[in-house]
Amino acid sequence: MEPVPPTAVRLAMAPEVEQALASQARGRRLLIDWFATRCCSNVAVGDVDFRWQAPDRQIEPGAVRVEGITGFEVWLRPELVGLFARARARVILTGFGRWRHPSVVVEDGDAWIDFFAACPMRSTFGR
């Protein structure tokens, strides 16, 4: 029997980050996706991708709602749920002024590297 994917998860985010993202949201939801590719003699390269999505657009199949966030919705690709838990991931803001944007930092870099090394190629372009 295959495991049932979670219907909701929690994600570490400081209150000031949550407030800043809520002001950036302007009615949109935030989708956290991922991409992976191979290059340089089959070396795995990957990262997460943050996308603001209009509320009238359909949520990607399988996406999991992040609980405990106020002021806007956050959705996470199901493949990232276990990774974020193992790597002890949290969302921060990077950049300056109007170029501030969300990023993920992890406490366990090995879990992060292992995830992308084991992943097939995947692109978020055109979504």
C-alpha cells in the first residue's frame, strides 16, 4: 500500500517574513515548487522555485497547503514535504527593497543534496 500524501503541513517562517510576504501577495497565493537537472558529467543541480499565482488559477494537482500562515495561502509540491522536514527548512527573505524575495535555508545540507541527487530531471519553466 502506498503512503497517503499529507493534506496540510507546517513550514518554519518568522513572523516578520510572514508579514512581508502577506504584503507582497496582493491576493495571490505562493506556490513552492522545485526543479532539477543534470550537467557536467551527470552532476545533479536543483533548487526550489517560488511563484506567485493568481487565486483564479487552478492549484497544481497534489500540492499541499501549508497551515499556520495568515494573510495569504502557501502551497508546497508534495515531493518537498519530506525534504523540508528532514532538512529542517525555513523560509527567509533575501535581497533589498523591492527586490526582496523568499528563499529557503536548511539546517541539514546533506538531506538537501541527497534529494536533488536522487531526483529525475524536472523543470518549472512554462508553469
